[in-house]
Amino acid sequence: MAKKNVLDQNKLAVTRLAAAACGGAAAAVADRAAVADRAVDENFAPDFVIHNTFPGLASDLKGTKQWNAVILAAMPDYNVKIDDQIAENDKVVTRWTARGTHKGEFQGIPGTGKKVVVSGVTINRYADGKIAESWVEFDTLDLMRQLGASPSHGHTSTQGQGTAR
């Protein structure tokens, strides 16, 4: 029974993280970024590693906070809905859908006003109750196409980083 409780706690932690970091658009971007940074500090291990990230972002806590700032500046109404979760041993797999309106610069593309939707999967490995590692997969090419970028824009990876890691 104890193992089930730990798995449920880890799933609940991912859900709370998504809600805290990117659950709504009511607050100002600076406030949402501060909340997201606190959520990272509270839920991620100090030596956290993300194994795939956007170009120019570090693969650690700093890079995760940079991602939060970038995505919230680009899409102030950015939010993530958790569609499904599976927990096994020390990992939680989360299938999610993110939505937002592109109002600020993202990956060199000025705000377009376009609404975007992207879905993905995040695998978080837990150690001592904190997220120690993440793997985030979503179709960045589709995201960039929704923003009006062509494949020649240089964004063809299918790996990316999301806040609900």
C-alpha cells in the first residue's frame, strides 16, 4: 500500500506543478513566472536534469525557469491540461495538452495573435520526493507551423521542453 501512496503523491505533485506554473491566465505574466519559479524550486531536485530542451536553454533548473519565462512572455494565457497519467516505480508519465495565444516573441517569431494547441508527453523520474530527471516530447515542428514558421526557419526538432515536466 505504501508504494501506491508514493505513486499517487508523485502524480499529484505533477498535477499541482502544472496548475501552479501554467494553470490559468488571470495573473500578470511576471506573477505567473514567479509562481512557476517557486513551483520549480519546491518540486525539482537541486541537481535536476532535463534530457531534451530548446536550443539556448540549459538542461537544469535554470533552463527550466528560463523556459517558463520564455513561454509565458510569448503566450501570456499559456495553460496546460493533464489528459492522462501513469505512475510506475520512480516515474510518472503525463500526457498533456498546452494552449496559448502567441502574443510575444517566441524562437525569433514576433507575436502573431494566433491561438496554438500542442500535445505532448513528459516522463518525470522522482528521487526523494522531487523531480530528478525529465524527458519531454512534443511536436515542435507543428507548433512552429501554427505560428507561421516554415521548416526552413530552422525548427524541425520533435523534442521540446514544457512547463508541465
